[in-house]
Amino acid sequence: LLQAARGAFSTRALAAMSTSISVRPDGVGIITLNNPPVNSLSQAVIASFKTEFPKLVHDPKVKAIVVTGAGKMFCGGAEIKEFATIKTVGSTLGEAFDLMDHSPKTTVAAINGLALGGGLEVALACHYRVASDKISVALPEVMLGLLPGGQGTQRLPRVAPLPMAIEMMLTGKQIKAPQAHKAGIIDMLSKDDVVSDAAAFALANPPKPVSKRPVSHQNRMMAAAGALESGLLMAHNQAPQMLAPPAIIRCLRAACSNRSFEEGVAVEREEFTQLLTGVQSAALRHLFFAERACQKVPGVNAAPAPLKKVGIVGAGLMGGGIAMCFAQKGIPVVLKDAKQEWLDAGVKKISELWGSQAKRGRLTQEKYKGLMGLIKPTLRFEDFADVDMVIEAVPEIMDLKKEVFLEIEKFCKPDTIISTNTSGLNIDDIAKVLKDPSRVMGCHFFSPANVMQLLENIRTKDASERTLSTGMAMGKLIGKKTVMVGNCDGFVGNRMVAPYAAEARMLVEEGAEILQVDVAAQEFGMAMGPMSLGDLVGQELFWKQRKALGDMKRQTKTYYGPYELVDWLCEQGRYGMKTPDPKIKATGRGLFIHRGRDKTVDPEVTAKVEEIRKTKGVVPRHVSNEEICERLFFPLINEGFKILEEGFAARSSDIDIVYIFGYGFPPAKGGPMFYAENYVGLAKIVERLKVYDAAAKERYTKNPQYLPIDYFEPSKLLEECAAAQASGQAPPPGVPIVDAVLYLRKKAGKAVGPFAKL
């Protein structure tokens, strides 16, 4: 069944995937990598290279050989899409690199542009490297859960200091040409014609294979003194779940040992193959493509409007942060608020944030003044007369937002895009007050907006293609990971986090410790546990909403009970990190007592939990960390399937991007949707959801103090995908089962929602 979707997901064949050779009048042969846009090392390019390079070696007219890239790129590395269908590239690539290394004629890499990953390994396989002084080199494979698998772990320590080799491989950091030259990675810098300079260098120098060079005594001594262990510890502290860094260190240890180059390459090949065939690298490669896919919104093909000037309504933490995003990209901002003191406070906060960077040397005083000069504070809507886009960022009060929209409409150009920054209000209702709702969309920034990478753009019912296209272009302009989602309750992120937060509280009532819930989530890989997250964002958010509506038992897709503990905290004025308590010298008080960066569970909270249990007749029991993780993440995943089923997201990877960049989901697990299919298995998700659903139903039917919930009821789409996975059906390589199933639904006209069409 899923094979029927194969044609829809097949990758377009590249027009040119080859190498070409020529011979200069001075007798230097040139072999050029030609695979636009980045001259990646596809299997076709490697095969072509292995055919063409020997022709230059055997041509008696050729005195030396230069390897370069077509256009402005040297080589961007391996063709990542091919990793889903091959099990190892080390031997094939190694054969091509050995041709250069073993050449009886001098080989020189003419690095005319970026040399990344396998591209730098191509250069290291040559006897020498001549580079433009404007280029950079890097080995970023670790970011895909891999290691340099084209002999790079063995070659780089033979030409560069070990600390630089460690840093390049463990962080993926780009090294600029002058620094690489100083380190010995590059032999000569070119300020003019890099190919001609490389040709002259090749004619003037004898063959000198990197594979025959010994690792320096200094590098060996540093390895023996613990440099490798120190590098690994640093990598572990930054990303504790990653498998690639230890593998990289094992390869470097082989290079710095008494093993031969060939023995070191064998270690590298084995380590690379294990990583390549593992689920973690698949997860990180999935995210690599997901980041690029989310920029493409199905059905949105119109050209975006130019954004030369923007307006922001609301100078608070959110509005000020959004203003900073635009100013940092050189876009003038008109920042509006209703009262002078609010406006002054907002501008002061912006000034302090940039001023702090200037004091630390991250900004020059000139740059600081330039940024502040791009922000024009105002109390008048009339100053929006020439802006191209307005982002409203006032408090989450529907009537207030409608009133602001009407004022914006009075003074803006007829084609100005008008958007609202909201985390959950129905944007269609706001748009209705305008004469032209087609220019309205939602922009859900995450706080602090000048720091958080995610932007959820929300497509409204009447939004034009131009409006949506401009919103996506805006996100790209200010450097956000931007995802277009549908206008449902809570959108994607907040809708999915609601059962996660609710189950965290429920687990505590049943017997789990508050700290235990956080620890379980963090051991899973989350940046922060749900209990700490509540104190960070503020415990009062949904308490205030329920209070304003006069229904303290209200449940929506964005918040569920149990509420007793949170309501008690809010009644005490303890919202979390934002509410200090001078009586106990606390910088913040909620579930935890916060003192600076330190926090402890509030003893009064522990006592209140016991009181709630007694009131509800709950006998506390032991709760395992495994149960905690299943009850936190499985309903969250289930909600993601419901969002896809209802057509409020275009693809499963968009949901993964939301959770990686907005909610601290561990990248090594690929996002919640990838994790469900590839780490757990969809059938198990369904099975455990049914167990917890039965338990929840028994709880709220027998105990009237509990509110009914439905977030454990398995999505029909999830059940359909689980059945497909269990039957052994496989979609095309690299395509999630759910996307293949959704494609077939759309093709059959059975899909619903704003993303229902192909």
C-alpha cells in the first residue's frame, strides 16, 4: 500500500552529477567536481571521479593534477539523501581518495569555495592544498550524528594540531582560510586565481601523500596526556546523548597510536558504519531535511511582499524582543505602546540587553547605537503609515486585540500585512473585524523572542497566498525556524504540550515526586522537566484564563486538570520564577523555591500535595521513570497524530521542528513524531495509550473529583499507521509512514483541514 506513495516522494535527479577533466598548456591536469548546487559527492560523482582521474595519471602530457570545484563551491561533502539507501560509503569514497593519495604525480586541491565534510576530505586526500583566502573549511558530520568517514579522522591529525582537529570534529566549527593556513591544513593562500596558483604550486613541489606523514610527536604526546578525554568530556557536557563524539575520539586515538594509516582507516570505517546504520544519525539527518522542508508550504507559491519597515504594537517583553529581531537584520521598526511609561520601560529593556552585549565586547558602541537608531518608539498608530507589516503583541485578550486591529487598519497601507502574536486565541475571529481579512495571519513567537529560534506562523481561513508567503519570508529574514500551521486551539506546540503538562501533575498526585518527574524527563533528553518549565513560563497563565471565564474546571485543548495544586499556588501569588518572596530570600517561588540558579522543591508544596491526595482519597504508589516518560510523551505524540489527521500541519517533520526548537525535545531523538515511529514503534504507542486510557476512564468515572480527559484515546491516523508498520509495509526510504499514509488520504480526497490538498 505505502509503495503507492513512492512516486510522490522520489527525489529529482540532478542535471549534472559528474566530474570533468582538462589539461592546461603548462601540463597540469584539472579535474572538476560538478554537482550543483554544492558539488556534493554523490555516488554518481564518485564513480565519475574514479573513471576520470586515472586518465590524467596515465596521460604522459600531464605533469601534475589539480582538483577543484565548479562554480563558487569546492565541495559540500557527501550527498546526504543517499545515506538512507546505503549502508557504508567509507570503502567507495576511500577508493577515490586513494587514487589521489597514491598518485605518482603531485596532486593539489584548489579550494575555490567552502570545503565541508567530505569536501575537506577530498582536499586532505590531495598531496597539498591551495585555497582562496576568503574560504572556510569544516568537518560538520557530528551534527548529523556521524564522523568524517572519508579518512578525515586519520588525515587531519597528520597536518593540524590535535586540539584543532578535536574541535573541528566534535563541534563542526568552520575554520577560516588564514587560520587553517596557520594550522597547516592549507599549504598556500591565493588572493587571485586559485586554480592557476594551485597549478604553479603543483609543478614546483614533489608528491607528498598525507597518508605517509607521521602524526607529529606533539600530537601523540597531547593524546597521551588526556587531550582526547578532555575533548570528549566537553562534548558530553554539551550534548550528553550523542553517540558520534565518542566514536570520533576512538578514531583519533587510533590515529595517534602506533597503528598504521590503513589500520586507522579500518577503525574509522567500522565506527562510521555503526553510526550510519544507527537510529540516532537517522534522526539527525531527518532534522536536517525537516529544517529545509518546513520552509516550503504546500499551495503557497506567491511572491512575498518586500519588508522594508515593520511596526510592532506592544513594547513589553514579547514586543520588544520581536523588535530586536528585525533591528538586528537592519530593518527599521516602529514600536508602539499605549502609555509613555510602558513604552519607556520597553525601550529601556532593549537598550539594557544590547548594552550588556556591548559591555562584554560582543557589540561595538557604534553597532549598539545603530541598532537603537533603527527602533522608533511612538504612541501614535499614525506612525504605521508606511510600514509593510505590523505584528500586534498586546496581552492575550480577544477584545483588546480586535480593538488594536481596527486602529491598525485605519492608518496602514491597504496592502500592509497585519499579524497577531498569540499563543492560542482564534485568529479567524480577530481577522473578521477587518475589511480585508486576507491580509491577516498569526505569528506565534516564543519568549524571549530575541533568543528563541522557533516561529509558528498560523494560516487563517481567508489569508491570501501573498500574506502567507510574506510571513514565511519574514521568519527566514529574522533567522527563525519557521513552521506554517493551521488555526486550531493551541496551534501545534501548545496543543501538544497540554497533555504533557497535565500528566506531570497527575503523576505527582498518584505518588511520583515532583523532582522525580523532572529528572525522568531530563534523562529522556528534555532540556527541562515539566515542573520546572511551569515555574519558568508562569503557573498563572491558564489559571487567569479560567478565572476570567468564570469556570475554574474548564478544559480545552491547551489546558487540562488536575488544577488543585496550581490553583493553590496562584492564590498564594506564587507563579514561579517571576514572583520573588523576600520573606524567605527567594528570587522566585512556585513549585520550587528559587534562589538565583539554585532551586529546591518548596516544602509547603510537598505538604499541599499530601493534602490533595487525602482529599481525593488517593493512596500514593511507586511510579517508575518508565511510566513517567510514557505518560508524558505518548499522549503528546498522540495529539501530534490528531493534528495531522485534522489537517492542521502539512507534514510530520514540521511537528518535529516545533518541538526541537520550541520545547527542548532532544535532537538525538529526531522530534516526537520521528521518535514514535523509529525509537518506540507505533504499535507499542497504541498499546500503551489504550492501557492509560482505560486507567484514566476508571479514575474519573469512579472519583468525581477528577475531570474527564480524552488525550489517551488513540488517534485513528495513529492506529492506521501502526497497522501499516506492523504489517511490514514500508514507505520510500527516508519518508515517515504517517506522511505516506496522509499522501494516500489526500490523493483519495479523504483528507480534511487547511493542508488537505496535495
